[in-house]
Amino acid sequence: MSRIGKKVITLAKGVTLTVTPANEVVVKGPKGELRQAIDRDIKIRIEGDEVFVERPTDQIRHRALHGLYRSLLANMIVGVTEGFKRDLELVGVGYRAAVTGQQIDLALGFSHNIIFELPKEIKASATAEKGKNPTISLESNDKQLLGQVASKIRSLRKPEPYKGKGVRYMGEVVRRKAGKSAGK
């Protein structure tokens, strides 16, 4: 049996979880509402403030979906109560970021600035302190969307292994390579 799938999910105070007849789970909490379509074979059982995810058989497909949907539901509950935050660091001379509304203006060493449009569910802020690399903070109640947007921003200029320049997650370690060795 799936170790993750059989863990019980505890509903926090102020969070309601409902399953629609179309097998869609709706989680409402203080930070908003999230929806997730569930496979028709996976069953969601609610007893008081505990949620159980159950599968019909031990098929490989059912075992995979069992743990997946349990994790998704747990992340949705955390998202509507606490929310999620992801920080990105811009490493490089002249790399800057400015947030205006739902747009991030990125100067990443190209001949032009990149304007990145954010989804309405994500809030962003940019900070630039003297002596430190500029950072972008992304906040949302949807963990999947937050990770996808952070990954897309990182892909605009991935950290390169020789000088370490690029956009990286806060705390990410970039393996460095030695450059060319000097000639004889």
C-alpha cells in the first residue's frame, strides 16, 4: 500500500472540503478557494475533520494515483490556510528585477528587458539591497502554479556552471566547473 496515500489528511480550522458529483474536490479556506479534478477510480472519504483517500485495487495506475491525489489535497489544504512562497535570486552583474502590478520587468544581460506576465493568483515583490543579489519573492495558495511560474522565470536565464550567473532558487547550489587550464 502507498505510504503517502494511506496517511490521513487533517482539515485545519476554517477549511471546508467538498467533493462534487463530477469528482472535483473544492477546498475553501481563509486564503481562497482551490479546485482539483480527481480520477473517477479514486474515492475521497470525509469523517469529521479527517480526509481519507482510497483506491479500489492494487494496480500500478491506482497505486500511483493514490499517493498523487493525497499529496495534492494536502497541498491544497496548506495553501488555503498558510499559502506558499518561493524566492528567486538573480546572480550576475547588472541583473535587476522590478515588479509593477502583475508584470515582472527582468534585466538579465540580454540586449532587451524581459517582461514576464504573472497569473492573477500569484503576488510578486522584488528587492535589491546593496551588496546582495536582487531577489524576487512569489506568493500564492496554489503550490503547482507557483512552482510552474518560478520554473518558467528560472528558465529565462538558467545558472551557468562557469561563473554561476543566472536566475536560481534561493539556497540552490550550482555545481561549478573549472574553466580552461592555462597553456604550456
